[in-house]
Amino acid sequence: MALEQRFHNSLSVHSGWQTLLALAAKELNVESHSLPSKRKNSEGRLHFHDLREELVKLCEYADDELVPVRAATHVTPLTFGSYSLALWTAPNIEALLKTAADFSIVVASPIRLQYRENKQGSAELWILNNEPFNQESHVTYLGVTMLIATFIFILKHVISFEDIDINVKLIEHKFSAEMTEQLEQLTGAKITAGHPIRKISIDKKHLHKPLDSYDEGIYFSALNLLRKDAESLKKGDLILQIYNALNQAQSLENVSGESLALSLNMNIRTLNRRLAELNTSYRGVVEKYKLEKALHLLEDQHINMTEIAYQLGFADLSTFSRAFKRWTGLSPIKLRRSQTIA
């Protein structure tokens, strides 16, 4: 029986993820009582770490690292309540992806989604997490794989046209070549690595095609419910509060842990303690923020590289370039050139 506890919204995920794992366990003939117990808060949301532990245990018991994908195949319009219902009844793919990003906190607070359109006008759903660059583990990769696969299967369910290509772009492959090939066969998506950030990409020609499952009344009713849920969760999301504070800073060069803590009405020791509970640190959050902002700025060819370095709080371009390469394995200059050629 799940224990009811209070924990940060920043660590909470929708109980629908556990439903998917339970269905996968049944399919794989794994007894549910052998899996770890799950904490739930008063809103019925699960603790993120408990869900990850269950996913890892299920992979071990089944001796199958494709469990995240097998679990994702069970997604339905009601798996995540109003969230999945809104995606299922959206008018087109653009609206579906924007809704997924705008309300991603409802399904998984520790993982954020952003909707972007690249220079060619194709849609990108960025998948971002809060863990520091040097602390991402295979456990993290399994969880992100499950999230990506779930969104792909939702897309597959609602898309009636056959000529669509779904591209999954990863930072690096942590599965073998054989396993990656199986992933592509199961999801029908093309998977490549060597990108600065994880994302799902869909060509612009598909974005405004009407979806057969569109239902105006259900879609907008679900959106109204989502807005209420999201606003409630955002109030207690520490990472989001930090991002908002960084957005308001005139210069990132002058931002420190002490000044950030003060803007959040807490002392630095409290901030460090709360971030440690989220398996991150002040530096880890700021680096993730700088990477996201750098990727946005690099898309604008009118902003020179020195200006980007300055906006991100780096003393000079070489310092920014070294940091960016440490984060992504790529040079920011080469990345910008590749965007110009593409």
C-alpha cells in the first residue's frame, strides 16, 4: 500500500506513470508485490525517485532494458487524466506539442518540455531534466526513454496519415547499436545521437494537418483543468522559481547563490539543502539554464558569439566555448554553422 507523504512538487510525477509500469509488469509476468512501495502525496502524485526505482527493478526482473518502451505502449487517453486527454483531442500536431510543453509539469515536475520551431519551421519538443550534466546516469536515461516513447506512442495513436517521420535526437546513445535498432522498430522513430539536447522533431509540413481525434469541447475542457493543476504545481516548484529569478536578472555575471537565495526569500543554506534534495545544486541549475539560453541565442544569427558569451555571464568567448563544449561535447561555433547549413 502506498504511503502518503509530503514532498516537494519539484519531485512529484503523475500516478499514470506507475499505471504504465504496472501494465508492463503484468505483461512481463512480474509480480507487483516484488516491486518497491510508492509514496503518494495528498494530491495522489508519486515521488519521482520511487518511480525510477520501480522502473530499474522491473528492468532487472525482466532482464530487459526495453521495459520503458514496452510500458509506454499501454498509454491511453486517460493515463494522465486531463493531460493525456488534451493531447489526444488536440486539433493538430502543433497544438498537441505546445500543450504537451505548456503543461509538462503536470506529468513530471523534474522533467521539463519546451516547444520550439527551428529555422526551417519544423517543430521540436525539447526534453530537459534538472540533474547536473556530470550526474546523469543510466537510471536517468531509462526514465527519459520512457517519457520519449510515451509521447511517440501518443502521436502514433492520434496521427492517421502514414507519411510522417518522427525523429528522436539524443545527446548520446547509452543503449547498444542492437538495442537502438530495436527501439526504432518498436517506436517507428528515427533515433540519432550527437545533439546538444534531447528532442523529438517533426517536419513543418505535418504540423497543421487536422487530427481525426480532435474534439473541441473535450480539448478545451481538459485545458481548463490543466491550467488549474499546473498553476498549483508551479507555486511549489523550486527549479521553476530559480529560472524565473534568473530570467529577471540584468546580468548572469553578477548572480550568486547568495543573491539568488535572497530573491527567493531564503538563506543560502536552505537553498543548498533543498537543491540537494532534488539531486542537484545551485551550480547545476545555473549551468542547465545557461545551456538552454545559449541554444536559443545561437539560433539567432544576428547575435554575435561575443554578445552571447556576455549575456550568459562569461568573461570572454573562449570561456563560454569551453563551458559549452563541456556541457554538450560540441563547439558553439560549429553548432551555429551547422544550423546555417541545415
